[in-house]
Amino acid sequence: MFHSCAQIFPNKCAGIGPLAGSTQSRCLPSQPNGTIACNWARSYALSVPSSWTSGVYLGLLTNATGYTNYLMFVVKDGRPAPLRYQQSVLTYQAYNNWPDDKATGKSLYSFNSYGALVSATGDVRAAKVSFDRPYTAEGAGQFLFWEIQFIRWLERSGYDVTYSTDIDTHTNGAALRNSKGFLAVGHDEYWTKEMYDAAQAARDAGIHEAYFGGNDVYWQVRLESSGGGVANRVEVCYKDGNLDPVKGPTATVNWRTAPANRPEQGLMGVQYTSQTSWGSNVDYVVTNSGNWTYNGTGFRDGDHVPGIVGYEMDKFFSTTPEPANSSRTILSQSPFTNVSAQPDYANSSIYQAPGGAWVFAAGTMSWSWGLDNYYQDKNLTDARIQRTSANILDRFVAAAPPPLQVSAVQASGITQSSAVITWQTNNSADSRVNYGTTTAYGSAVSDPTLVTGHSMTLSGLTTNTTYHYQVVSVDGLGQTASSADATFTTSSAPPPPLQLSAVQAGSITASSAVITWQSSNAANSRADYGTTPSFGSAVTDPTLVTSHSLTLSGLAPGTWYRYKVTSVDGYGQSATSPDAFFQTSSAQNLVLNPGFESGSAYWQLDASSSIDTNPANAHTGNNSLKLNALLAWQGSAQYVSVTPGLSYTYGGWERGTSSTASSGYITLASYDANWVQLGSTSLTFASTGTWSSLTGTYVPPAGTVRVGIYLQNDGAGTFWFDDLSLTQP
């Protein structure tokens, strides 16, 4: 059922028109990225009255024959309200397959993209999607599914909120620190590096954060300008570091995988695990009911809240580093059977960061269904979930920020003309040093970057002179702290020269190496490395030490690397080593007979599987495995010994007939010594009639002694598998 803007947000809407319509040009996908961008002429420009408050607005378009469609926008006021709401428009656009005509529409997903293969992805899905096109279906993205219920409850509860989108967080992340609490709701899956950096900096500055959703912060994206030069109108996500022409920390991969290597659990406290089918939500099951988040709810451990866990869920991974915290509590453990017919569970959690910020994560996309039943076919509103949400937001709004404190102030690296002043703050804050030959100081150096470890260099000093100094920091909440006056005296003799020695590469694996060296003076650490004389990559550590060690990660197996090390001591002296070389080891494929060239050796084939000896049906070589399935979850298996806690890379090639609506799967399942299954993960292939490859990573949980490699399907069809791999770098 569709509702007008006035029905949804009373007193915030106005009628416009009637307007004369016009036929705009057809929008088609462009190569090489599959982008659909509509360069349409403007039909109408809305001037937002100053009386409109900040919020998410739905405009309802109605034509002469009564057909309707929404358009959506956010009115922003830029004020420092207690709470800041972020609308997830990057996720809306990632799933948007307008015009959804089964012929040309493209999203960042294969399941709802159509038409010609895209050069950049080798698939029907796009690598880049544009905001210069309507949203499909009713025109509201995913807003009506997950977010409107939360906003209706939020506004009804009387909270003072300023509204924004994730584009605003991308362009002005510092604005997060103007509020006491930051809210991401529903399905906030796609984030840029700028967004992640901003949320992390806000948390470290004492800003509370709540992720009232699931599958948040899962894919890294970049933003580009439109063809007309308008900034941030194109969302980029290749979903594969090998396909993405941009390498390094902004490559469009899962946040938890290389080269991003920033698991979302390090920000939210939990991260995506798996999903149920649409419409198959399960109950929320309470744990640790004595936690303050549940005050006044009446919850007891084991209590159920019906139907609010789904369809994508998060949990705490013990094998992934948890965020730095002074306390962390798992608030629910809700079991479910995922779409791969494997047992799993969802967690909600809350932790307090060292800077005082509370961070809540619901672990389910459907949390808002417990707050309001708008646009839902089931009434799942639950007073206990409403009270839990209120407890969290009330703590955000009422909690006073931790007072800013300065500690460990010292002068080091003192030379005839310079000194390094270092100190620590408990909140992220800027840096300033006042200095001079009297307590009036007279000179200063500063850095606006918000950090907790501060280091400022004073230069141009006079030889053999006593200087007074004081450090001052201001955190993201405007709190100021300063040190007492202190002194140091510049030296009258030149510092000892900086020399490097014992430079070597050790602990070399297929994907990493450790570079170590010694320096004659305490100095910082930098290692440049790469496969060419220009290197291209570097790792650093600002700590002043004499024994240095840096780990190079994300390296390619069996590859020669060039490296050099550089150190700068507290006197500002620099030393660099000559270029040196090392070779990474080759990754061993643990899969036996991975290409089936030895027939069925090492594989357990069921009745639906056979070795296809027709070279035309093989990806490489002469043979492949053919799965001619009449039912779901048939296939073949091989079992391999592994070590729990290590990260394994797995993958392979699959081809399903283009007439097959089902998908082929490569699944890994962990088992203990008694063959009890401990966990699993899967790669899902679209059936396009051509060979395609996927790779993933898997960390076997504690207790694992072997993993099963299953080649299977989720429905009837014919599938071929070839060239499988399981490696541990």
C-alpha cells in the first residue's frame, strides 16, 4: 500500500502542481562498467521552505491516470543536535536495478541484473552505478523496509535528531562529532573509506554510535563524479580486488578482506555472518538480561522477541580482533538455519570504547520492526524492544563526555636547535605546544589532527638554552586540557650520527615477511617495498626505538620483492639502507586432484555426480566434475586436514547451464574429531552458461581438525566444477 507524504509525516509536506509532463530519453547501460545514468532535463526544482524541519521526506508523484511513485530526499539543517541519523542511500543504490524490465536494468548484484555482460566484471552486474536514475519499484529504495519504522518511533518518542545521508558522512565526516550519538539503521551495507574513518574517529572522540541493523559496513565502495562533473554521483564497487583497477586500501572488496583489512567488527563489535530466506525471520533470544540496556524491560535470559531477526544477521567472531574496549557484552544469541541449510546464530552487542563512547549493534536488519509496524504485514511491535532502544538513546543523549586529560608529557630528541615534545590524551584531540625562553612562551606549533598519541617538533632553537613549554589539546567535543609548565635545555654538542645495521627479511611466508634492523639512535621505522625499483608500498611505525620490526602483508606467493628501510631519529637525522631482496614462498594447494585429471581420485561422488572427460566441458585440462542434479544440495566432497584459527583462501571455477535458475556452490564446512560440524562458508555462482571463478577466505573455528569441500547446488540443474583451490598463505 502506498501512502502520501502527508500521511507519513504530517505538517511537513506541501502540494505542487499540476506540472506538465515530458518524455525523457531512454537510459541504457554503458560499457565498460554497466552504468545506467539518465542525463534528463530538469522537470521541476523544489525550494525547501525554511519552516521544514530536518528529516527524510517522501514526495508522492501522481499522474493524470492515478499511477503513483515516490521520490525521496533529506532536508538537512547542519545543527549540532543530540542525535545524528544517517540514511543508507549507498546501499539503496547498490541494489537498485531500475528500470527492472528484465532486459536492461543493472545493480551491483548478479541476481537482479539483466542484459549484456559487463566488461569490467565479466558478469551481468555493474561495477559502477549512478544516482542519476530513479529507484526501482515504488521509488523509495529500501527506506520503507527497514528505516521508516525506526524514524516513526524516534520522532514519536520526542528525540531531537538531525538527518543526513551516508554521502554527507563521506564528504564531511567531522560533522559526526557535532552530535552526542550517531545512528545507522536497517541495511547500511556499503561504506567508503572516508565514512569508516569518520565513524572510527567519532567513536574515539567519545561520540556514541548505534547500528540498529545488520550486514552493516560490509562492502567498501568509492565515489566518483558523474559524466557531467557533479561530485559523488557514481558508486563504484567491483567486489573483487583482482577486477578493481585501483589497488591498495580503497580497493572495493569486503572490509574484512585484503587489501582493506578492516573487519567491521573492529568498529561495530559484531560483523555479518549469514542470512535466512526473505520472509523467514526468527526470534530474538535475550542473553545477559542484567545489562543496563535492558533496564525496565522485564527481560530474562532466554526470553524471545518474535520475528525481528532476519534476513541478514551479524555475530561476534572470536577469531576476529574485537574493538578496543573497557567493557563488552553480548546481549542476544539467536539461533537460525541459514540459506545454505547450516546452523548459525545472531548476536547483538554493546561495548564502551576507551574514549567513553558506547557502541551498540543490533545484529539484525529487522530491529526496527520491533519499534513500529508501518509497511509490514505482521505486527511485531514489542514494548520491550522499544524500551531497550530508548535506554540506549537516553544513555547517548544524557551521558556526559569523559573529561579530556593530558598525560606522559616529555621532551626528547633534544639537539642544538630542536626538540620533540610528546604526550598522550584519553580522547582524540588536536595538538599544540607553546614554548619560549620564559613562561610567557611567545612561540607555538600546532596540528589540527585528532589523535591520542601526540608528537610535535620544535625547531630553530638556540644552542645551550633553557626553554619553557606547555602542551594544549582540544578534543572533538570542544574540551580543552593543558599541561603544567616544563623545561628542557638544548645541547651544546652535535648529536651522534644515525646508523642502520643488521637489515634483513625473515619469517617469510606466501603472503608476508618481517623486516628487522637496528639503529644507533632511537628512531622511527619505515619499510618501502614492491616488485619494481620504485617500490610502490610502505609500512611505518612512528615509535622511536633502536630495534625495529615491520610486517609486510598481502604479498603475492612465489614473488621476488625489493625493499629498503628508513629511520629518522629524534634529532631529525635520517638514514636509509641499500635495496635488498626476498622471495615469498609458494602457496600450497591442499585440494588433491583439484582439476579431476586423475578421475574421481580423492573425491566422494554421489549419484548425481560424474567425471566429465570431454575437454570441451573443462575449464582447463581434459576433465571436470559434472553435477546433474534433480534436487537441491546434491554433489561431491573431499575432506582436508587444516589448522584452526588460520586464514585459508579457497575458490574455484564453475559453469551452470544458462537455462538453470539454480546456483552452484563451493562450500567449506569445519568438523571436529567426532565429525561434529562447527561452522561453514560458501561461494555462490550465478548460472550464466560460462565459466566463472570466485574466491573467499575462511578461518576454521577452534576445535576444527578437518574441513569438507562440497561441490553442490541449491536446485535442479546441470553444473560443472574445475580447478579448485584451498591454500593457507
